[in-house]
Amino acid sequence: NIGIAILKILNNFLNIKEIDQQIVEKILAKVLSQISSSDDQIVDIVLNLSKKLEIVNHTNLLKFLYQILIENENKIMRNEAYEILSTCEFYSDNLKYINETVELEKKCLTKIIDTEENIFEDCLEQVKMKNKLTLNCFHMLTEL
């Protein structure tokens, strides 16, 4: 509950970008590691906060958005997390897996595929390498 309260306080700052971003990152590191990416109330707060920050500077926020994309049952929340993540122009090498997941998600959501086999291969490779597949990709595969 304290974590949710802290996120709400951060979310209510009008000019959160004016706060020292290292402090914000430390707060996010502590809070986001203790909350669930499946709780829609919390996810909604985090998604709103993500829109106010330059998320490429907040590793913990990027990782939490990735978790939403992978685990959250709410398709609207997953799609919103995808939209936010897809606006990032780059990731550091240790977050490359997020970029790869966003690219696969883009293929699944827009159904830009040459053949069904191609998307199957991409999804299997993702599962093989990361042992995780986004729910949107999983649902798309089950519809084929």
C-alpha cells in the first residue's frame, strides 16, 4: 500500500521532470520491485506516470512496462504498455530483450507477416531465447 501511495504522489506532480531524475529512479527501483504488474489499479498509475517521464532514463520503469506486456491479463493495459515502449528510440545492451520483444509484439499486433510459419518461427525463437512470450502474441498464435 505504501508503494501505491508513493506512485500516486509521483503521478500527481505536475512537473515531475523537474525533480532530480536519479531520485525518481531510486524511488521507482524500490517501489516497482514490490508491486504486481497484474494489478490493473497499479498498472494504470504506472502507465500514467510513464507518459510523464522520459522512460529511456528509467530502467526500472522499462522493466515494469515489459512485465505488463508479458503478464497482464488486460489487453488494453498491455497495448498501452506496448505503445509507450514502442516510442523508445533505444535501449542499453542489458535491456535489448525489451526492444526485441516490442518488435515481435509489433509483428503480432499489426499482423505484418509473410507466412504463418514466419511468425511461428519468430515466436518460438523468442520463447527459446527468453522463455517468455507476450500475451498478445500468444493470443494471435492461437487464432491462426
